[in-house]
Amino acid sequence: MSYHHKILVYTCMAIALFQKLTISQDKGENFSTIGLDAGYFLPYGEWNQHRYAQGIDQFGGGYYISGVFSYRFQPRLGALAYAFYSPIDVSDWEKYAQKQGDTITASAYATGMLLGMQIYLLEQKPNLLSLDLNWGWIYLSGKETFEEFSYHYDFLQSSLAVSLGIVYSVLLSENFAFALTARGFYVFKGINYSDGESFDVIMLPVTAGIRYVF
């Protein structure tokens, strides 16, 4: 079974499961939100480790910002769209190179846009707990400069990605809410070296943000 088929099957199973587990009895109202989140992400797995410098992380965590739009069209379901940007920390690799007598300057970032659905698990006003499942495209890029030479990290790839997030929101007033989000991104073959070795990229951001409710 291909990656895409597995994603579709698991998503359908998750929707059915969480609809059964939803304990909210409040039908609620249709509403939209638009907001801004900021936080920090951590890498997970082997993708961030340097191939040749053993024990050195070529890529670390980084600050994370995102813009979010959601529309609740049923008591338990809504649509979600968001875009994000995150610079990726490369200081561990730069410090290692400096200890070896080389001075390099490196940079990397991740950005993307995802669309999906939001499942409302629990609503006890002013609190709301939801789960979201999303699909989209994530772009990874980076470059390194050594003396007068500069080259791009061509092994960082743009690729299909999925994400799973859990969001806790609390209504502050009629039109504003505060949101805490924990999310996981899975980027298929986000690292792809010329010799054929590849790694899936997993990013785990945690954010806090403000929502405008209308």
C-alpha cells in the first residue's frame, strides 16, 4: 500500500473514532476564526544529524510562526488552512566546523501551507478542544558559505506533508480567543541525498496564539 493510500485509510479511521469519542453535547454555532501563532519547533528522528560529523546535529529546532484560518460548519467538524515559516537552527554545525579550524556560515528554513479538517472533541464554554488533520506541501531550503564559496543544500527537498495537531482554545471575549497548539509534521523524503539515501522529516512545533472569532 502506498504512502498516500495509507494516509487516506488512517485519516478515515481517525475521523470515525474521534466522532464516537466526542463527548460534547453542545451543538454550538457556526463560526470562523483567523489568527496568528508563534512558538518553537523541535526536530525528531535522524534527519537533522550530519552525515559525516558523528554526534553533530546539522539542523536543530527553530522559532515558528503561522497564520491560521478555520471555519466550523458542523457541531463536530470544521475546515482549516494555515501557512507557516520557521528558520532552522544550524549553530551546532557552525560551531563544530569552527573547532576544526574552518569558518562557515549556514542557514536553513522550512515553510509551507496545509489544508484539512478540524474535529471538535470537547466544548464547555469558554473552553474548546479540537483535533486537526491536514495535508499540504512543505518547502525546505538551506545554504552554506565557506570563504568565497557558497552552495545550496540541494538535499533539502520540497515534498508532500501531513500534520496532526491538538488545539486548546479559551474564549477571552465575544470576538477574541487564546489558543495553545501542539502539532506534528511528517514530510515525506524531505531529505534526499544524491546517492539515494533519504529521510522523512518530522517537526514538532508547540505554539501559543490569538484568534479573532467572527
